Amino acid sequence: MMSQGQLNSLIIAELPVALFVVDKDYKIVEFNPAAEKITGMTRQQVLGCCCSEVLSSNICEYDCPLKESVTTGQPCLGREAIIRTRSGNKVPIILSGRAITKKTGELLCCIEIFRDATDTKELDAHKRNLISLFTHDLKAPVMITGGFVNRLIDGKAGPLNEKQTSYLKIIQNELRRQEEYIQSFLDASKIESGRIELELQPCELAGLLKDIVTGFKVQASLKQIDIKLEMEHDLGQALLDKLHFGRVISNLLDNAIKYSQKDTLVQMQVRQTGKHFIFEINDQGPGIALQNQPHIFEHYYRPTRHCCEQAKGSGLGLAAVKAIVEAHSGSVWLHSIPGEGSTFFVSLPK
């Protein structure tokens, strides 16, 4: 009869997803065949090695999902990353991790599972291209209709009574919203597909961020929200597209204010770590449910936040944020506890 240890080993070996286990020092103690297949490294080669050395992932340095789980006590689900295989190839993966602790809180080990996301990425690209073509075809009739509505409001087809003017202005506003949604999607699609070349130039971060935060003070004050910016001294310059990166920060601040209750704080902190700038935008809003967090950067995904009425919008904002940040060779991720607020992180190479 098979022992419990033998059964556990068999289950790990036959799992259809890659799995590895690390000890409290993040040294690998288990590495299944599916993980061997994706990484090109054998179990014997990696045992005792630090997981960051084996995977060489783009998120190991500043966004380790296992360390996050140790800190929060929660599983880290659906995180996207890129690892480097033994042959030097880069492979996109989707991973989840969990810290295992004793009842006393002492860390026993951490478990991470991941899968090759190459096919998923290619399918997403085809889907985006198809939707982009369809969206582009929608733009012309919306703009033409808007043009004729503007002419009607201006009296080009004769005088209007008050009710007619009111109805036409409602149509005008909705058409403008549709134009904004269409343009937002087209911009995000172009960036993701590499069809927009960023104009990367040295930019003084302190000045850019101060200007953006100042621009949101009125919006925040209307909800009695305090908005603060904390930066390290002498941040210096970053190589970025000022217009597009400004959209990233503006979108995250706008969301933080939009989903926050009155008499709360929205805070942006900027620091340097290793070879990166780290931007943190924190709110004291309702937070985002764990099951929604892996999908938060997807196109059109608009979950209702915990105990919070869904805000209006296209669902494209965070997808565009992710596209722009990744076009800068950066990363964006989220930490949120329902009922305690959310923090969005952006990492940008120096």
C-alpha cells in the first residue's frame, strides 16, 4: 500500500501545471516535471537554489508573489510574469503563490504554481486585433452622427424648442463618451501591438508628478478627500514618454479618488530601489475582491468594488495603463484587501 509521502510525491509529479516549493529561505525543495519542461532545468539542477536565480523573472526583485503572500497571509493569484529558460528564451507565465505557516505564524514553506501563457498571449493578440478593426469601423459613424447633432444644436436645420435642445445635448454628451471609449481602446491596442512608438526623453520626475497631483486637488476636494505626494529627495530624471506616462499616473489617481469615500486619504509615494523607480498609489476605499484581482487589468473587465457602487467608465483605463507601462519595459500590479483599500504599484526602469 502506498504511503502518504509516496502519494504526495505522485500527485506533485502528475500535476498538469508547473509547481515548485521553497523553504523559508526561498531555496527550492521540490520541482515537478511540468516545471522542468517549461524552464528546461531538471529537479536535480535546481534543488537548493534560490527560486529567483532559477526563474530569473522580471518580478523577482520588486514584486515577489511568495514574499507578498508571507507579508499579507493571503494567496497571490493570477500574477503575470516573464521567466528566462535554461536556453535563454523568455517565456510568459501566469502564476499563483501561497505561503504555508504554522498556527504560531512561523513560515514553513511557500508553494508556487505556474503555466506557460504563450498560447494565451497569442490568442489575446488575435482577439485584440479583431476587436481593434471592429472598433475602428465604429469610429466613423459615431463621429459623423456627432457632427450632425452639433449642426442641429447650432440651429443649422432650423430653430429648436427647449425640450428638443435638451434631448439633443444628451445625445451629444453620450456620443462624446463613445468617442472617448473608442479612442481609449484604439490607443491601448496600438501601444500593446507596438504600433505606437513612445517618444522617450529624460524627464524630471518631481516636477511631472507635482503637476499631476496639483491637477487632481480640486476633484479630490469635492469629495473631501486629502491627496498627498511623498517622494524621495533628488529623484532625478527618468527616461519616459511624458504624455503617455502622465496618463498612467492620472488614471490611477482618478480611480483612487473615484472609488474613495469622503474624508479619506489618497496618497502617492515614489521611491528608488535597485534599478527601478517604484510608484505607489494608495487609497482607503472599499478594496477589490480577491477573485477579481487577477482580471483587473483586462480589457472591459469592470468588477463592482466591495461595498461600493460601480463607477462609470469604459473598463479600458487599467488595460491602457498596463499597456503603456509595459511599453516602457515596466510592470504594474495591485495589492488590495477588501474593506481596507487598494494600492497600485508601477515599476519603471531607471
